[in-house]
Amino acid sequence: MPGIICGSDPRFTVRAMPSPTFTAQRPRRVALLGSTGSIGTSTLDVVRHLPDRLEVAGLAAHSKWEQLAGQCREFKPRFAVLCDPVAFKQADRSAFPKETELLCGEDAVARLVTDAGTDVVVSAVVGAAGLAGTWAALEAGKTVALANKETLVVAGPLVTELAAERGAKLLPVDSEHSAIFQALTGHTPADVTRVVLTASGGPFRGKRAPELEAVTPAQALKHPTWQMGPKITIDSATLMNKALEVIEARWLFGLAAEQIDVIVHPESIVHSFVEFADGSVLAQLSPPDMRLPIQLALLYPERLGGPAKRLDWQKFSALNFEQPDRETFAALELGFEVARSGGTCGAVLNAANEAAVGRFLNGEFAFLDIARCCRAVLSSHDYETRPTLERLKALDAWARQEVARWTRTRTPVAPSP
Ligand code: NDP
Ligand code: MG
């Protein structure tokens, strides 16, 4: 596990220790990117419950200015950012408190995350759009609580190298990766045989392909255990979310693709397993509530009482596990393939998936077209082993165009840039 940066790596463990000034003298100041989303509002709930330990330095959203203004009135951050210039123009300045400076665009996000008044950045924008803010924070050596898995799917090796180079800490928020991170603590890479990510199986668990051809966005958006934003909810229904998480684990923990496995666990209580060389397996259990991994990433390594739900041992009964149906949920296999190939594959798969999910939600794609189209776009791109960030951005744009051109009978033909 040469690239490991979490849990068992002594370099990481040292870097992840909180500085005594944080704990003894003042709350940690949080810059929250994606504050109006599902992870964003859960993060604010954690802050609301721990006012002595956490405060909001800045908030950023895309276009929901009214919601952002309400958050600013409650938390009084120094900065608020709207990434969308149209929303920035429309926003009623008088809805924001006088303590808050309202800014616009990617430069403003960079200003917020690199500000000396920011201790920890929560990266909770959805999609590849989250990469820029995460990158700026790591470049400035900040601690990043990473929910935006797409950052690592698109540019895992570049992002983890940057974090190591700048002495920045990258702490997982994704529940499976938080579970693995917790189980790895105190162990060396040589101790670990493999990790097993748990998957709820989504709303279509147990269904076969013919039953999925005609499912609607409304059906796919009904997740059985988690309340999340629409993109990740569709990813959970296709199992693309688990595919992205395999790639995320590959880069975050420096594991070989062969050391990562997936098991379906419908109750979403066990958030993942780590299997050690001696055959021992450690797991982390808690109800499905993102406020727990968010709080741990914000206050690591401290464990304090917070808002997250607790296991009710009176109601606790069976925990079930089953093998994923890799044939029906073809997206999962793409994750293993991309984790093995690395290079340009993550950026292409991620962009193709974002565009395909958008088309499914608009009614332009059938549910199973998402994985079909992603495979077609991935196989038609010009693979490179060590791409630059610029090359990855160009491929991201290319893959989105290819999805727009794709139809079920015709695979993309334009050469990638
Ligand atoms: P949501 O769709 O609920 O929220 C997305 C947030 O990102 C909103 O604040 C939105 O602003 C903002 N945003 C959207 N597009 C842009 C853009 N182009 N530039 C800047 N900001 C933008 O997503 P989730 O909270 O569900 O997910 C966020 C991330 O966390 C994803 O990467 C997801 O995979 C990951 N994650 C989520 C989990 C969950 O439980 N939800 C669990 C584990 C990981 P606006 O509202 O103004 O549009
Ligand atoms: Mg997850």
C-alpha cells in the first residue's frame, strides 16, 4: 500500500492530530462548500449541536441564494459564495446579514478555502465541480473533510500527491471510507489484506435487467435507507455509487484494486469491513446518518456527543449480507475496471456518468442506458497512464459531449482530444 494516506499511515496519523490551539482555545472554523445540499445541511446541523467546538467561517452554494441567505443569518459567516453568476446577480443583498460578504464564482471559493480564518474545508459540492475547491484547499495545506468522492475518482493520484506535498490532511466523510479509516487506525499497511465496502443495494435490489428497463426517475429516487441529493441517489440505484467508492478507496487508502471488494448489506448499519493479515475483520456500525462521519472528520480524532442517531439495541435484530448482482448492475464492474486501469479512466467514467444521470433524470435515457453509455464512452477514449489535470479536464468535457451524442445503437466515434 505505498500511497496510503489514511488511518494506518504514520505520516497521516501525525498530520491528522488536531493542533492543541484548536481544542484548547477556540472552535474549529469550517468553510463549507455545497452548504445547501444534503451533506451541507447535515454539516450545519453538526455545527449547530457543537457551538463550542465548531463555527462557520464561510458557506458556498451554486444558485440557491435564499437558502444560503437563511444559513448566513443563522451562522453569520464572514464569506458567502454563489458560484452561479446569474444567481449572484438575482440575490437580494438585504437578505444576508451585515457580517457576511457575498462573493461570486470559483475565485471566491478559492479565497474562502485558503483564508487564514479557515481551519477545515468540507468538500460537499456534487460532481466534478467539487474538484476545484478541494484542490485549492489542499494546495493551501488545509484539512479537507471530503464528501465529494468525484474529486478522487477524477484525479485520485494527483490529489493525494498534492495533499502529501502540501502537508494537507484529507479525511473521509463518505460513510464507507470513514468506517475503513476508523478500522485502519493503529495498523500498518502490511497488516491489511483487503477492505469490503458495504452497499445498501438501492431501491432495485433483487430486480433483474428486464424489470429495470422501464423504471422512472421517481422510482429510482426512492432510496430505502439514506436521504441524499438526486445525483448520488441515482448512483446508488445503478450501483455506480459503489463503483465510484471502489475508485475512491483505491486512491484514498493506496490499496490495490484487488484488495477492494463490495458486499450488499440492506440495513446500512455496517458501513464497511477491513480484513487483516491474521484473518481478523473489523467493522464500524451505526445507523445510516451522515452526521456521524461528518462530525468525526471535523473533530478527528475526538469523539463527542453530537446529533447523530444511535443504534437502538432493543430494536436491533438481523444484519443481512449478500453478493451484488454484477450482471444486472453493470456499473459496479466499471468501478473495478477503472480502479485497476487508473490513468484517464476515472475522469472519463465520472463525467460520462454525471451526464448520463442528468439525461436519465430528464427522461432522455432509460435507467439501464446509464451504465451502457458509460461503458461505451469509456472504451472509446484514448487512455493515458499519467495524465495532467488539464488533460483530465479536457477529457471530462469530451466525455460529456459523447454522452450527448450517444444512442443505444450507436457508440461514440469522435476521437478524444
Ligand atoms: P446535493 O445535490 O444535495 O447538494 C449539492 C451541493 O453542491 C449544493 O449545495 C449545490 O448548490 C452545490 N453545487 C451543485 N453544483 C455546483 C457547482 N457547479 N458549483 C458549485 N456548487 C455546486 O448533493 P449531496 O449533498 O447529496 O452530495 C454532495 C457530495 O457528497 C457528492 O459528491 C456525493 O457523492 C457526496 N456524498 C453524499 C452523501 C449523502 O448522504 N448525501 C453520502 C456520501 C457522499 P445549490 O443547492 O445552490 O444548487
Ligand atoms: Mg458512501
